[in-house]
Amino acid sequence: MTSPAETRAKTTAETSSEPGAATLVVRRAKPRVQKEIIATLARAIASGRYPPNSNLPRENDLCAEFGVSRTVIREALKVLESKGLLRGRPRVGTTVRDKEDWNLLDPDIVDWMGTGFLDPALLMSILEARRAIEPAAAELAATRATTQEIADLDHAWQRMAEAVDDETFTEADVAFHTVLLKASHNRVFAQFSGLIHAAMQRALGASNRSVANHEEALRVHHWLVEALRLRDKEGARKAVEAILDLAERDLRAAAAE
């Protein structure tokens, strides 16, 4: 992979023969370089290279490491501060914050954490949040879901049934639960779907990989679709509870491996 410093040097070399175009090209390259710096620092933090309460290297050292100006480094640090990973303090420097302070529903943080996101305690916390919301959403969807939304749920279920690998199955599974929350026609639940999308994708992926086949998951998801078709509130709630019970069982099995 090309490092941010190499990218910057390459950009300068490519544009030096065309002074009139140089400014435009460098401005386009800068966000990409900065994004790489942010991701590199964030992954170093998430991996434990810089543990909680430790100090990051000084700005001058980071400038030398990445081959960029202090302005670029400061902007990168501000982004990481805004996401809860860092804290800047006068005379102390920039320190790493505890993971409890991180916005764990932020898609960028989910990506930066990589396999570290598969911490059993964190996955169970996501499941607990789903237990608090999805059964209620299913009851509401039983009376509020449109015919099209029920058809969309059935389509997502069909995609799950036709999936040939865990990744495709998980994508369809996430789509299924996203439609369910929107079908509740509760604006808070619908927004929760957007907030937790990346985190739920990792959580569902973890539970889906822990089973040899997906027959049980397909059965309980289809149960939910049929309950919504029948406008059966109690049946919809029980179906979701069965889905979540199965997810908990699979997560515990994965943690024990």
C-alpha cells in the first residue's frame, strides 16, 4: 500500500511540470492523504499500540513520520478527538481515551477496530440493545407495515435462503432487520437502524459464522414474515425473540471456540 508520504511525493512530482494544474491536483489529493493518516493513527490506537491514557507522539514527530505539514496532522487529530479516541490537553499533549468513551456505533470506528470489534462483551451489549428495541418494533410493524415493506422483508429472507456464503447471508440478514425497524414507522427506531447498521453487520457476521448452516435462522425469520402478513402482533414479537435467542446462542458458541 502506498504510504501517505509516498502519495504526497508522487502527487508533487506528477504536477511539477504543469504549474497551472498543480494547485488543483494537490487539493484533490489532500483529503485522501488525510483520510489515510486518520485511519493509520486510529488503527494504531485500536490495536493497542497506543494504550488508554498514553500520549501520542509529538506533532513534529508525526509530521516526520507521515511527511505532511502540522496543519494536516492537527486536522487528523481533531477528527479523532471528535470521535472520542483522543483528548488534547495543554502541557500534557494528546492522550488516548478509554474505549468506553469511543462512539462504538460510528461506522469509521467499527472499521478501524477490525477484529477487535468482535469482543464478546461488546457483541452482547449490542444484542441487549436489540432485545430492548426489536420486539417492540415487530409489534408495531404488525399493524403499521405496508404491503411493500412486508414484501421487502420477504425478499431479504429469500436472499438469505439463496446465500452461498456467510458474507452474503449476513448482508441479507442486516437488510432484513433494517427493513423491520423502518416498518415499525417509529422514527426513533428507524434512526436507530441507521446508527447501529455497521455495528450490527459485525455482530450478525460473528453469529452467522459460528453455525454450520443457517436453517434455524431461516425458519425463525420466515416465521416473522408470516406473522407480519397475518398482522399478528404477539406472533411477531415471539418470532423476533426467537431470532434474538438464536443469535445469543450462536454468539456464546463463537466466544467459547
